[in-house]
Amino acid sequence: MRHFISIADLTREEALSVLATAEHMAQTQSRALRKLPTLVGSTVVNLFFEDSTRTRISFEAAAKRLSADVINFSAKGSSLSKGESLKDTALTLQAMGADAVVVRSASSGAAHLLAHAGWIDQPIVNAGDGAHEHPTQAMLDAFTLRRHLRPGDPTAGLDGLHVVIVGDVLHSRVARSNVLLLTLLGARVTLVAPPALVPVGASAWPCTIRYDLDAALADSPDAVMMLRVQRERMVGGGFFPTEGEYSRRYGLTVARAAALPDHAIVLHPGPMNRGFEIAGAVADSPRSVIVEQVASGVFVRMAVLYHLLATDAREAPRDR
Ligand code: CP
């Protein structure tokens, strides 16, 4: 792998290889000495134009546990607020000796532009670009699903599983990356959303789209992934459901969670709107793997950095 921009760039074998490395990283993290010397001398830059808690901190933790140096760069307080371009920012990072750049942006395609515009030679990792993709989130979700639903086989895909993804699909980069990755790994995916929160073009995605949550949950899913309602992206005439109406029709309430199959698990990428798309009691229930998803994120991001930067892991670079 040269960059990690989109799940659409991965083969099933590449996705399974990253998951296998993440499993190996998880084993190392349960030992007393958690810091590995793998990336000593490398510098990872976290370039975040949008707010983040989980992704930014877990990339930082992942890089540090592989002994890389980390530079955290946020738009606030930088020369970006004085109008500096993405190109000049990239040239500055290259001049400072970045070996990999992890980028989050509100603009779909920002990571792809950084990787392919010719401004910077280093591997680029997409930490979320607009409503397009969040590939490491999908990888950590697949990792968590596999640990619970295909335990004991760290080489397995997700063949035969049924995952229901619910909520604000329109603004969700998590939904698109998960549809691509979970189906690549053999799962069946159903998206459930109000009609106004389904993106144009989603009918071409490799999944089923439904508008009735109770009907979808009656189909005995193995996992339910709730999406955050991204009200901050609905400014200027979007979809403004009342919380009560949305929760009644699309929220994962205690009653809906209780009716799931015994083995079914509940995921949410965070941050959560408790009491809106998911009841607090469900988020805190034994079915919930939401906190575990955060821990999985460190292992998966260690694996991605390893595949991009460790000299023994790199294949011959190929442009994507
Ligand atoms: N899931 C996720 O991307 O969370 P953050 O926005 O906190 O990084």
C-alpha cells in the first residue's frame, strides 16, 4: 500500500492483511512493554482541519506505540487561518521531514488531492474527508465485529453476517466506508434512514436500503451500527427532525435493543447523541461494543501505519 485513502482501493486480501496485523498489534498491547521499536526515527503528522477526539488521539497513540515521533497540526492556531493553501501547508510538512501525513478535512477528496497532487511524496492516510470516506473507522469496526462474531479465527472475513447501519447516512463517511468494507469481507449490509437522509447515488451501493427500522430489525441482524445525526452539517435548509420524532422512528431504544437476537452487538462510531439516535441505557448495555471500538482503533491505526511505513511491510510502491 502506498496510501490509505479509500476502502474502494483495497482488495479483500489487503483488508484481511491489515486486520491480521491489527490483531498482532493487539496481542503486543496486552503485554507489559507496549512500545514497539518498529517506526523509530519516523515522523507522523496529524493534520486535522476538523475537530476529532477518537481519531486524532488514537493515531497519536498508535504512532507513539510504534516509537514514531508525532506532530499534531490543527487548522485552529495555524497559518491556515491566515489563508495559507493546502499546497503550501503540504510543502511545509514535507520540508519539516514528515514521513506520513494523517489528514482529516471537511472537504471530500482532500486526502486524495494531498496524495496525488504531487506536492508531497509521503504516504497519506485519510482520517475522514467530508461525507466521502473514513476508512480507518470502517477497519476498526470490521475488527470489532470479527472479534465478537467470528471469534477464534483471526484470518476470517465477515462472510454470512448481517449488519444494519442506521441513521444519518447522507452526511456519514462512516456509512459509505463500512458498506464498502463489510461487503468486501462478505457481510450483508442494510442501511436504514429517513428518505431525506439517504444520499443521491446510494442505490448503486452494494447494500439494501430501507426506511422502516422495525422491519429491518425484525430480520435478525448480527450487529446494529448507529450513526450520529450530524446536525451541524444540516445548516441552511436540511433535514431537521424533532428529537422525539427521530428517536421514535429511527432511534435504538431500550425496547428495540431488547428485541435483537441474543448474540447481536451494537456499535456507534462516536461521538454519540445519547437519548437521540441511541438510548443511553443501550450505549452502556452489555450488547454495546462502543468503548471497545475506540481500543480497536489504536490497533487498526498501528497496523495501517505499519503497512505504510515499516520497511519490512512495504510492497513495491504503486500509485492508486
Ligand atoms: N469516530 C470518529 O471519527 O470520532 P472523532 O470525530 O472523535 O474522531
